[in-house]
Amino acid sequence: MTSLPATVTAAYIDATGAASAIRVGTLPMPALGAGEVLIRTQAIGVNHVDTFVRSGAYPTPLTFPFVIGRDAVGSVAAVGAGVSGFAQGDTVWCNSGGHGGRQGPSATYTVVAAERLYHLPDGIDPVGAAAVLHTGATAHLGLFREARLRMGESVVVGAAGGVGSAAVQIAASAGARVIAVARSDQAPWCRANGAHEVFDYRDRDLAGCLRTAAPEGIDVYWDTSGHHNLEQIVPLLAHRGRMIMMAALDAHPSLPVGALYTKDASLCGFAISNATADELTEVAAALNFLLARGTLRAREVQTLPLSQAPQAHAMLEEGQAAGRLVLLPED
């Protein structure tokens, strides 16, 4: 086996705080334990949830120095005792680092529990994959575990961002009738992803447009923007319709209870961070299938060197990112 360096270059924090708290420097090579796999990273996704954990807005157990991030694609450098199914050189990915006491993968090498590691299908670009691992898994869990989406149902999705784009792609591939809500200039992208209709979220009569598009009611409504205008949306839901809630940590919307319970409708709140290892493994198989088919993809990917991790977080928080952000470890 090729000898490994004694240290890694990592983006990490010593305490939660602003993006400027991120340091990029040298840390000891992480110890490889039983049931774990050491990965040499190739591409590291940057997601809003990374900024929530780094800032302390999303409390989770952290051990400092804490390596930031959640998703990564790389190659197997070494396997720990008791690990089967992975060999040195395998291209693999993970999407559940940086939470629940686990270190993130924003380093030249990272250790991942084998139960949270998956092979990447042959021929898939690591950068393109890293850009959609978090958003794709979030969309899949929201649509199928939480909303119990079925073929032929109507789905309204706030489709502008990463999760929204993935939700449109995945719902359409599952045979749902997808209605996308986005800016008018994003309509071609939404239709290319499989949306049957696209409405501008700025339309003053958006509710009327949705009512006309889904006269029998909306089966699944997913507002990825976090606006959660429940007074407007709940009356549009179908009998036993479901609304997915997963954005806006500090939102306190007014809830039209009568319209909710008389429809047997439900609000589904969830965070991918709470998914079990078994649930993520099931989702990983679906994502690999979609990646191999070319169904799951990002509209635009912007790459930055790992040394610019602080800038990447600031860009996300300030709304300055040009598409999905991916960090590339420097040799």
C-alpha cells in the first residue's frame, strides 16, 4: 500500500461563528478505526446546511478542531478492520459527514464509516456528483419517505435552487405531474428537468395559476424557499395532500387549521441530518441509478480550491454563488 502522509490540509473551525472563522491549514491525518474507510478526497460539496452547522444555527455535537462540510467524492486510500466491499482505489462518495459528532470531509483525506460510504458508478464525473449528493438525497427523502409520492400525483416545487431542481428531476422520473415555481428565466431549465408547467413565483395570482393547473388539488407541495405561506397554500391541497417543510429555521407562519384537518392534509417537517444510515443507504442506491442515467444533475457548478472554503461559505450566505459550489483539494 502507498505510504500515507502524516498530515492533511483541511478547512476547519475552532469554534462556531462567521465564515471568517474557517481556517485552512494542517491537521494530523485522521485515525482509521475498525469499520471505517480512509478516503482521499477529489471533490467536496458546499451546502447551506454546512453554513448552519459552522455558524451554530443548527446545533449538533462538534469536536474541535471541527472539519467542515458534509458531502465528498474520492478514492479509497485504506480500509479499517472488519470492512468488506471496499478496496484501495475504489471511487466512492459520502453525504452524511459533519453532523452528529462526525467530522466533515473538507480535507485532503477524510475517514468515513463504511456504512455511510457508497461506490460511485463508473463514468460519473466526481465534481458533478459532489454538486448534487446533498440536494438529491434531500429531495428523494422528502418526496418518498415524507410525502409518500405516488405515480401520477401532482407535485408543486419551488424549483429555483439545488433541492428544488433535484425534486423536479426525481419527481418527474417517478411519473409525477410536476408544476415548478421559479423565475421566468429559469423556466427552460425546469422544463428540461421534466416540469409539466412552470409559473413565476412573482405572479400576483400565483395561487390562481396553481388552482387552474391542479383543479383536483395539489397532492404534494414543497416550498423550498422557506416562505411557507400556509394561508394561501393549504386551501389548494388535495384531499390528503401533503406539504413539505424544510427551510426557514426562524419562520412562524400562520396555520389555517380548519382547511388542514377537513382535507385530511398534513405538514411534513424533516431534515436530512436526521436520516438513519439505513435510510441513506437506500437513498444512495436510487441516487446512483439517477446519476448513471444522467437524470440527476446541477444546472451550473462553480469550483473553488479548498483554500477558498471561507469564501465559499460567504458566497452561499450572501447569495453570490453561481450555481452549486464544489471545493477541490489542492495537491
